[in-house]
Amino acid sequence: MAYVIASGCIDVKDGACVKCCPVDCIYEGVRTLYIHPDECISCGICVSVCPTEAIHDEAELPPAQAVFAAVNREFFARHVSGVGSPGGADYVGPQACDHPVVEAYPVRSEP
Ligand code: SF4
Ligand code: SF4
């Protein structure tokens, strides 16, 4: 079971997790990042570096964040980014879109 980026990353996106992921399976959208569910090896390394505690094992997602399992998965589908499964975020670079749930998320105000 893969890890999932939940709402804590939206409008934060500092990229700390990307730097430590050994398989480059964390992809960039406009307002947040997404973990590829088929490419993540569930090592858990990214969890400890996230400043907003946004990353969860899919099996342990807080109930209020449950939708983000589908958000991370569907981001790669043809009807959202169309990225598919390229085998690494570096192959495709940042995407100019987000999942509709993220697009509709209230803009995070400055701290
Ligand atoms: S759990 Fe491991 S493989 Fe999966 S996104 Fe995090 S660092 Fe990458
Ligand atoms: S470390 Fe956390 S806040 Fe930073 S980009 Fe990754 S998921 Fe987003």
C-alpha cells in the first residue's frame, strides 16, 4: 500500500519529500504534490521530513483526509494530468494542473 499526500501540502509544497524519495515517485502539480500509488515503494522516508505532516500511509489516513487516497491516484489518470506511470517525476516535470478536489480547496492564507 502506497503513501499519500493529504491536504497539509496544499499551497506549501516546499519539496522536502521530493529530495529524499529514493524512487522519484512524488510528482508536482500547481498547488500540491502527489505520490504515484504504483511507483511508491512504501519506504516511509518522506514522512519524517514533511513540515506539515501531510504524508500518511494510505492504510492510516485520518478519516477527514480519506479522499486524498483517490486524489493521489486519480491525479495520474487520463482525465486529470494524463501523466500515467512514467517511472519517475523527472521524466515529466511539473504539471500545469491539479486534481479537482485540490483545485476547489480553499486558498491557504499566509501564516
Ligand atoms: S514512502 Fe518512500 S517511495 Fe513512497 S513517496 Fe515516500 S519516500 Fe517515496
Ligand atoms: S514535504 Fe510535505 S509539505 Fe513539503 S512538498 Fe512534501 S508533502 Fe508537501
